[in-house]
Amino acid sequence: MKKLLWAMAGALILASCERVEIVNGQDDAGDAPTQTENTKNKTAVVRFSVDQWDVVTEPMTTRATAAEADMTDIWLLAYSADTLAAQVHQVSTDENFGSITMNLKYGKYYFCCVSSRGAQPVLDTKAKTITWGTVRDTFWNIDSLNIRSNTSEATSKTITLGRVVSRVRLALTDVIPDDASKITMKPSHWYYGVNYWNGSAVGDSDAEIGVTIPVSYVGRNDLSTAFYTVSPADDWSIDVTAALRGSGDTTLGSVQVSNIAMARNASVTLHGGIIGTTRGIGIDMTTDWTDGGTTNW
């Protein structure tokens, strides 16, 4: 499974020059520290370092920075109980992209982490969601930690972000005619957002999506494109209508398929020809993300 390992390393220091300890979401006693009059108003400057990402794709493993992994946005939201205590949103053009500092009071916090390269993101802290106009590769996780004064050395924190999207690739074997303008896909379900508190898929829609065909593909038979959806945690299925459109949005060819098996971190490829009366499109699961079965219609 492809993962992004968010290495939150380096010194975690207190404004009062005391140290901070992070113990996998709990203190030595297993509970959030009790605040006293002497500590309840003290704060900690927490520095998160995200300058090294591990991108693991079985069976091939590569290492890359956040920029090299094509991530365009990072969100880090800190909650004390159900109260949003701090939030940071960075974009890849920021000079300090991947390095985040938060000033937090002593106590237990839940950290919601989302990284994506989707387009037109919208953050809704009331609904605890992030939605996109166009979904692309997206990773998420939530973890917890306690911040308190003690005499031990600061401990590094690693949050593993798991992929929360599925991908459908359309690969046509048709020779693209000169009047072709775009390729479209109409799914029965397509999710455009993630609940960053529990990782669930939100924003269900059955709207048609599509991409313009570059002129350079006219006369070729190797056109392919990919569409991403935020995926429910459990395996699910969709029905799809794929079409090749011409000038004036005319339909040059289309194909329908039902009960396509979908899963988080899985890429499904629909391949074959859709122009004319004889069509044969296969569905298989690529090994770039996860292994899976093969079906045909």
C-alpha cells in the first residue's frame, strides 16, 4: 500500500523553556495530564517537520519530498476534545512548505492531517470536511498526543498518512477521430470530499466528469486518462457510462458497465474500444497501488 510517512521530528520546546514529551497519544499514566493553576495557562511551541516523505508503492519503493510527491496542500488541525485549538494550511508554493509550528497549551490534542493535490479545496471546520472541485491523490490520518512539562527529552512524532482515494483509468484502443473533443465518465457514485475527523467519504455525486482530448492524440490509439474519487473505507461498487464526445457534444461512442468493484488505494482500469457496434472493454486492477481481481463485460 502506498503511504506517506509524515516525520514530525526535531525539538518540541516550551515558551517557558521547559520540555515537551509526546508519548503516542497518552502520558505516562495513560491519561491526559491534569492541569493545575501553575500549568493550565502555559503553552508549548510545537514544531512539525515534514521535509521527508516516504512514498511506498508495492512492489516498488521510492523516497521523495512533499514537492516531489506532487502534494499541493497540507492541512494540520489540532483539537482539544472537540474544540479546534489551532489550524495550519500550507500550499506547495509556500517557502516553508512541510514545516509547521503551533503554539499550544499543555494538554491532550488530536491532530487531523490531510495532504492532497486536488483542485479547488474548501475547508469546512464546522462540518469537519475538506472538499475539492476535482479530486486527485489524497492522504489522511488522525493521531493524538499529550503536551506537558517534564524532565525527559523531547520525543519525535510520526504520523502515517494513508491514501483515501480510488482511481478509475479509461484507456481507449480506438483510433481517435479528428472531430473528437473530450472523453467523459458518468459514475453512479463519486465522492468529492473527506471528513478529516474520521476519514469517511463525503460529497456524493453522480455528475458527469470529463477531460478535453489533446489535439496530439488525434489519429492515435493510446488515449488514457484517470479520475480520482475519495473512497469509503469499506469496499464499494459503482456503475459507469464512459463516452467519447465530438463537436457540439455529440456522442461518438459509449459503453456502460455495472458493479465495478472499488476500494480505497485501488486503481481500476477500463480498457478497450467504444466506437462502433463491437466493443470489448476489460476491467482490471493495476499493481501500482494494490492487487485485485479481473472482470470483463
